[in-house]
Amino acid sequence: MTSPVIIAVLAVYLVLLLAIGLWGGKDSHDMEGYFAAGKKLPSWVLAFSSNSTGESAWLLLGLTGMGYAVGMHALWVVVGEVLGVALAWTFVARPFKAFTDKYESITVPDYLEDRFHDTTNAFRILGAIIILSMVAAYVAAQLTATGKAFDSFLGTGYTAGVYIGLSVILFYTVVGGFKAVAYSDFVQGVLMFCCLLILPFVGVAAVGGWGPFVEGLRAAERLPLFGGLQAAGPDLLLPGGGLGLSPMGIASAIGFVAVGFAFLGAPQLLGRFLAARDQREIVKAGPIAVICIIVFDMGAIFAGMAGRLLYPNLADPETILPQMAAGLFPEVFTGIFLVVVLAAIMSTADSVLILASSSVVRDIYQKIFRPDAAQQALTRLGRVVTIVLGLVGLSLALGAERVIFWFVLFAWSGLASAFTPVVLCSLFWARTTRVGAIAGMIAGFATTVLWVLGPKAGFYDLYEMLPGFAAGFLVTVVVSLFTEAPEGAEQELREIHESLGPVFRSRSPR
């Protein structure tokens, strides 16, 4: 029988989320309020919300599972994500905020349309196709994680867990809009931070301390393949995970590092920069975000490694965190850990649902078909679209259980490869053209999908974001060189950079 203490902790958390949803709903009666939180988010909310959105169930279930399976080799993820987060807040957030404030943008396609003087709605239509296809996969992965979490902690069964999680996510997202999403993500991010700060220390202590921890890993037995990788014994303590400098080892390490590149331009993260109160809040948020991501990733990996010794024969490594929470902590803390896992899941599912809803309602319905539609009618439509998208994700999640680590990374890379190369070129190269940007979006996205469907297995499972980024940048640059840049783009870019201070003044491209 499930502990009433765990259920009580879960109930308190869910009531808090519902309250945030109702509170956020008060300021969600127009497009800017519903999809951009009125552009009033403070630094702490920006930092924790962006990181918790970027990490999702992939962090608490997927990355802990990878730490369990391959040990120190998973630390390459930390390298990539710290670099990605630091560069994003230092070089991308401020100019993107400046441009979107100037254009009064609410979505990324809003920005791209104004930046490239597009009158054909190409960015809106293309962006909607890419976002909707990847968000369906993203939401399905998060609901898959919800089913695993509820079943592991409460024994609800996979299907019931998926239904419970979706019901809560849809309520506070539909009612509260982006403001509720951002503030709930802040709460969820703080919970994740505390959990991953404590869990590895408790896990190592349960093993007997650092010495027994290291020796235990040296003697650990080999496991079945997890996501195409495995390690055992001394290999768990090596950065190459036993693969060394082999082509497979190099491809795996580079792929793990590349995970962090998406922080530079994935649209669900750009939405946080756009919604910041002002430039000062962005400057303050950067260091918080970097510290947060270090604790997130290091905590997940070392918790997984400790779990390898405490629970050595798990059939599914992605259940190691629930196993440790139930086995190492009193019931009230087990309930808190359940809440933290759900926080990781919900903080991404709500954000990508809002992203997809804005793509349908703002970028397609309002801007193309009904520019004269009333604001309240548009927000009501946004709520309906959010529900429909959640149900699509539900149907995919119920189809089959998946390995969360790789499934989330596919959706993550699809969005990032389509938008990041184009957004970076638009922010730092005045010669970028409308045709080049459109071609780059298509090339980045198509290459990512085709790589997974075709040559990936023959190239040592090289992570799809790398060829996706390469194609996106290459096509954007080459096509731009043969087409005409928007009139006044160089002067506009120089003015934006000069307005932001010395870090950008000498970088105005020609």
C-alpha cells in the first residue's frame, strides 16, 4: 500500500502548482501576457526557469541513468552544458532581448520575420511545422517519464501515471499561461537544485565513503547496453568510459558535449530571454544559471554512479533515482523526491506546450489569418490548442515506453538545429539574408531527422545535433553570400551591439 505521507507531500505540491496557475491567469488575458508573461520576468525566475526547462526528465531520470551505466564518461555532458549556458547568457541573451524589444516580438518567428523583413510568412509557417513535430516528441517523452516516475514511487502503473501527470500540467499551463509556466519552473528548478545537491553525498555516504565508492566502481560488473553504451570496472572511472580514443569514444564524447549547444538558440529557451524584465535582469541571471547547471549535471551523474553500487542489477537504469529516494530517505523525503522528478518533467512539458501553442495561435492563426482577432479570443484559442497538443503527446506516450535519455535528445536537437544556427547568424552577421535563414532552418532540421533515420548507426552513433548544426550554419552562410541582405541590416546590428556595451562594440560584423 502506498504511504499516506508520500501522497500528502505530492498533494501539497500539486495544490501549489494549481495555485500558481490561477495566480498566473490574472495576467494572461492578451497575447503578450499569455505567451511572454508580459515581459516582466526577474533574474532568479529567468535562470532557474531556463535551466529546468532545458533539462527536463532527461536530467533526473535520463542523465542519472547514464551516470549509472557509463560513470565518468557522462561528465562530457557537463562540459557541453556549462559552456552552452555560459555562452548563451553572455552573448546571445542580451542582443536577442534588445532586438525583440525593438520589434515587440512575442515569439521567435516574430523576431525572424522582422529581422529579415519577411512579408511571405515563411518563417511562421516553417517554424510552426518544425516546432509542432518536435514538441509532439518532446511531450511524449515527458509523459513517458511521468508514467515511469508514478509507477516507481507509487505503483500506479505506467498508464495511470501518464494520465495523472498530463492532467496537472494541462491545468496550470492552460489557466496560467507563460507566467504560470515560468514561476512554476522556478519553484521546480529550486527543488531540483536541492535534490541534486544532496543526493550524491547521501549516496556516496551510503556506499561507505569516497574510498569504498571508488573501489566499488573499479570492481563493478558489466551491465546490458543502455542507450547503446555500457561500462564496467575501472572503465567507470575513465573519461572515455573504456572507449578511449577509438572512433566510437571520440564520437560519444563529442556528442555529449554537443548536448549543451542547444542552449544557444533552442526556441523554448530563447523565450526566456525575450520575456525578461530588462537587460539588467539578464546580466544578473547569467551567473545563477551557470551555477545551477553545474549542480544539476554533476549531482545527477554522481548520484547515478553511487546508485550503480547500491542497486547493481536494475533492469531499467532510468529508475535509479526513485530507487535511491525510496531506499535511502524517510518517507517524507521520498515524497519530496517524487515531487522533484515530477518537477523536472513538468518544467519542460509546460514550456514546450506553450511554445507550440504560441506557434499555432500567434504565428499562424493571428498573423496570417486573423490579424484583427480580439486578444481574449486569441488567448482562449491558445488554451484549446494547448489541450489538443497535450492529448497528441498522450497518444504517443501510451504507444510504447522509450529510453528517455535519447528520445529527449532527438527532440532537443531537432529544435536546436533548426533555430540556433539561424538565430546566431542573425545576431552577429549582418550579411545573413532572408533566403539564407529559411534555407538554413530547413537544412538544420532535415539533416537532424535524416541523420537519425539513416547514417547515424554507420558513424559510431554520432549525435544528430552535430551534423544538424553543421548543415544549418553552412547552408545559411553559403546561401546568404549569394542573396541580398535586408536593407539597413548592418547599421541596425551595429546600433544594437553598441547599445549593449563594450563586449559587443568591436564585434559588429561586416
